[in-house]
Amino acid sequence: MEPIYLENKIKFNKEHFIPNILYASPKVKMPLICMEPGQEIPPHGGQSVGIFYVKEGKGVFTLGDKKIDMKKDMVIIAPEGTLRGMQCVERMIVLAISVG
């Protein structure tokens, strides 16, 4: 597999966020999530471990019953079965990795 350059995969849409799937297998999924302010992924139950790296921007992450301010270069880990979601505050790029 060839290296992936994130800068070449960034795509924004004013209507809704774009999950650009960079890799997918039966056990691993890796979308690059590009969001404009006000866009959100509603909290949902995760069937796998979720790892979220904030490449750029700011937002609010729901992790269980907690709200976490998302900032550049932050990593958030959501254990399997934990409620998770995010809302964009400032144009945001998040690399997500789902394992399990």
C-alpha cells in the first residue's frame, strides 16, 4: 500500500461533513473527517475502539457523559461501546481510526 498524504485528501462541504475513507478492512476503518463550523456527528454508540486525532481546528467531543474541548494535535480515545460524537466550532480536520 502506498503512503497517504493527508493534505491531498482534505475536502470540505458546506452542506454536511465529508468522511473521506482512507482505509477500510473488516477490522479497521480510517476516515478523514472534514467539518465546517456547526456541522456535527450526533452521539452514537461505538461498536469498536475509536481513536480521533485533531489535525486542525476546534470542536466539542462527546465521550460518554463528558464533553471534551477538541484542539489541534489532541488525541481522544473512545473505548468500545462508549457513546461518542463531535460538533465543529472552528473548521476542523480529524483523522479517525476505528479498530475492532
